[in-house]
Amino acid sequence: MTSNAKEKMIAMASNVSIKSKTKIFQKIFLHIFLPLVLGAIVYLLGRQNVLLNADIYFLKKYFYKSFVAIHKHSILLYNAPDFCWDYSLASALFFWGKKYASGRRFFPIIILALLLASEFIQLLMPTIFTFDWIDVLAAFFAFMLSYLLNYRK
Amino acid sequence: MKKSFFLLLGILSFYAITFIATEPVVKPCNGDCANYERLRTYFLKDSNTIYGVQWCGRQLPYDSLCVYIKDTTRKDWNALADSVCMISTNFNLPKRHVFVINNLGTAPDTLVKESCP
């Protein structure tokens, strides 16, 4: 093999590696970071009296009114952020599982159980949390969507 | 310990924090707290005279209501204190004393101290 061909092969390999890394970052951004940020935006500006927005009255003062219209669509305000959180968590765990727990059949079931547990645990502490069956459905759909997009071969 | 374990622990911890961060800060307001909120709303709504109502007193649980006024031109503060006594009883918040306070100046000025019947 000539040195020219070798150089070409090294360049191609490095190109593939860069592309692969970019793809991973894109996936992390799209499936983990973005849903979390979208959910957080709804919590920050559309919901009142949660730890996340306790100290940003100045923001709420200006943006809350624009979210009042959304109040009519309570699913968007109360269930969509939970769906985003569930989807983001499921995706993060699927990415972890793909690298460290591949071939373990029960791994997706563990993730589903974790997501559902995060909802049903709210039944035990009714003064702090609000249990909602729509959230349970949202968790299930978030799991399914994340499984189809991130884990299924 | 493996790197993968710490990564998993990090992921779960991060999501646990975000889970807790989206829960309500304040405990539900029931009983006296709810009655007090109703009373406060009642007084502040469309009022040109009152700008604040607060539980007050020297010891817990507070046995008095402090009414802060913003219109110093009105003179009959005893009548206002009487009304506050009566209305707070109607809201299931009987109080022993009502203070009418003007703190628009440099220091708070108690205009009336009324003992409720």
C-alpha cells in the first residue's frame, strides 16, 4: 500500500469517527436535552409555586400572562412536561443501556418499571405530589416512543 | 467501581433532582390558612384604603390582625377596626385585637388598637 493510500484511509477513518461523534451528540441533544428543556420551559413560565421557578418572579411577571391561554389546555400545561421528562429519562437510560447493558432482555422492562414507579410513588405522598392517571399514560407512551426511536434494532 | 455504574448513578441522580424540582414549594393551604387568604382577598379587592392585612401579635399562634392602610385622609379608624373584627369572625377567624397601622411614613404608626367583642 502506498503512503498516499494510507493517508487517505486514515483521513476517512477520522472522518467517520467525527461523523459518528456528531451523530451521538445530535441524538443526545434531540432525545435527552431538548425534551428536558421544553418541559422545563413550561414549568418555569407556566406553572406557579414549584421549586424550579420559586426565585424567578420577575420572569413569571412578564411571561405568565402568555401562558394563561394555555391553562385552557391543561394537558399541555400539566402532562406534557411530565411526558418530556419521562421521554428524556428513558432515552438517557436507553443510550446508557446500549453501551453497557446490551443483550439484556429485561433492560427495557426495568426502564418502564422505573418510569411507572416515578408516577405511582406520588400516591404515597399525596400532600407533596399529585398523582394523575394521564401522567401514567404519558409515561407509558414516552417509554414506547423512546424504545422505538432509541433502542429497537 | 465501574465507570458505567457511576454514569448510571449520575443519570438517575440528575433526574431525581429535576423530579423534585418540579414539585410544589408550598404546602396546601387549608383551615385557618385558607380562611385567612379569603379574608385578605376580601379586604384587598377594590380597596382604596387597605393595602395589607397580616396576622400579628407577640406570641404564636398570633391573636391579632394588623391592617395596613394607604389612605391617610380617612379618619374613622375605629369604625374600620370594628368592621375588621366583625368580618374576620364571619370568616371563622375570631381575633382578640385589631391594629390599624399607617406605615406610609418613616415609621409605622398605630392609629387604632381595637379589642374585638
